[in-house]
Amino acid sequence: MRYKIKFLAAGLLLMLASPALAEIKVTDVKGREVTLAEPAKRVVLGFYYEDFMAVVGPGAMDKVAALSLSPWKDWRPKQYAKYVEAIPAIADLPDVGQTENGTFSIEKVIAAKPDLVILPAWSYDALGESVRQIEEAGIPIVTLDYNAQTLEKHVQSTLVLGKVMGSEERAEQLAANYRKAMEDIDGRIKAAGPTNKKVYVELAQKGPSEVGNTYGNGMWGSLIDKLGGTNIAKGQIENWGPLSPEYVLTQQPDLIFLAGSEWLDKPQAVIVGFGADAGNARERMKAYLDRPGWADLPAVKTGNVHAIYHGGARTLSDYIYAQYIGKQLYPDAFKDVDPAAEIRRYYDNWMPIKADGVFVLPYQASGQ
């Protein structure tokens, strides 16, 4: 009997101690300390859908109670459709709106009864004081930032996500994979020596008659800086916005990247991504090359115009797009690197779908 009492007492002590043992503390990308009693089971997901699934692993979307739908369904429609095909329950998830167009609803977030809200840093900033309403409802918020396109923020976001979701091992593996890839890119660049190539990136959504956004300090701009290219938007554009056609012509870029996606109802956009067709993409690219003055640009003369998947930026797989840009800046240093094949490998290893489509593509005129 004495041993039985000791056993029961030990069990009671363990039960009393377990909440403290399960407590999770993280510091997110905004420098906020966030505490959870246990790994999250009901999440409102504001962005970074693919990264969430990569880090959390099989069953990830079963832990999503609601999401910001438009940045996925409207910005990457064929990517979204591919995931719905693989995980039909995604289509039934409630939509809480988005901060970009002012439709984000605090009431819908609270009504979803989540135990965690995951927001990109830019959404958190856009909400301002409104985030207090979520926190006052007893719902913790964690911020991530893959938009910064830095190794540090990518790794921190990944490890934080893994910890709050109880998938630390996958998070550590993905962070290590990303770090190793970026360090390999850095090593190749250092071995190759500096380049003086000028780079221009344009969001190829509106067609050649209207200049699309380019990127100064974030997203593609950050990658170009890291890779040692000269971003012609640097100092002209803070984050994103269009450059004047005249300025682009005067800068004489050596490399042009047309950032395409899967946009619907954009008849002149460069369509790349899931389900994209190389022939169609090149036809849309040609229209850009026919702009006044572009025939005389070094990038066009030397065949250095490329389509690149805009949905691939600000993700855990964006090192592949860094490889592709690096391969154009330093052809010899990256001659053994096949970014298109690496995209397929990444999805095979980490995602519930295949990378079927066109994600990086050099322009080639008919007959070349």
C-alpha cells in the first residue's frame, strides 16, 4: 500500500508539473516574446502557406482553423488549386480577409477560435493597434518574415514556426537546408570574383504597355544585392514600384528578369508557375522585348532575358531562384547547378504536391 501511495503521489506531481514543462516561449521576428501553453492546434494563417506546410509536415492544414484566402487563391490561383486537389479540406476553410486591401477582419479571426495567429511582419504592421483586440481575446500572435529575403530572417522564421507548431525537427532540417544552400551560393560567388552586371527585375503582370513594379530593398532586390549584381532599382525604389521606361533604357541592364505568376484575367501577363506552358510564357515575354528601345539593351542583344516565378520569392525554396539568378551572373561558377531540377527535388522532399509547371525560363525566340 505504501508503494501505491508513493506511485499515486508521484503521478499527481507529474500532472501538476506538466503544464510548465509544455510551455513554449519564442521570440518572433518583431522581437516580441510569445508564450504558448502547448504546440498550436488551431491556427489562423495570414500568409506563407507553403512554408507552413513544409515546416509542419503531413497534416499541416488540419491545424488551420482559418486563413487569409486572397493572397493565395487570387495571387497564386493555380498553386492554390493544386493544393486543393491534394487536400480538398482547404477549400472549406473560413476566410478572414487580408490587410493589403483592408478586408482583414478581427471579428472573423476571434470567431475562428484559434490558439495561435500567424502573421507576416508586414500584415502585423498594417494592423497597428488592432492587433491588441486579438491579444485581449487571449489569442497569441506570432510574426514571421520571409519577405526580407535574408538568411537570418528565413532561419529565425522557420525555427519559430517549428517550435510553436511542435515540428522542431522538420524546422531544423529545413533551416539547415536553406543555410547550406545559401552558403554554397556565397562560396561560388566569392570564388568567381566580383561582377559588374546590371540587373533589372519587372513584375510582368500588366503587359508591356504598362511598366510593372520593380524591387529596391526587398524581395528580388535583396536577392540581387546578396548575389553581387547591380540592381538598377537600388536608390530609385524603396521597396517596390515602377521605374520610368527612360531610366531603364539609360541603365542598359545586362540581365532582365520578368517576374511572372499564374494570374487569371491578365491576358498580357507572363504566365509561369504551376501548370504554366513554356511556349506561352515565351510568347508573352517576346511582347516585352518589343518595347521601344529594348532591342538595343545588352540583356536583349545577348539573350539574357528570363522569366522567374514571383511566387518563389519570400519562401523557404527561394534559394533555388537565387541559384538561377546567380547562374546568369556567374555562368561558370554555377555550371553544375540545375535550378529547375532542384525545384522538383524540393517539392518531392518537403511538399504534398509536385512542382509541375515552369518556374524559371530563359527567353528563346522561335527557331533558336
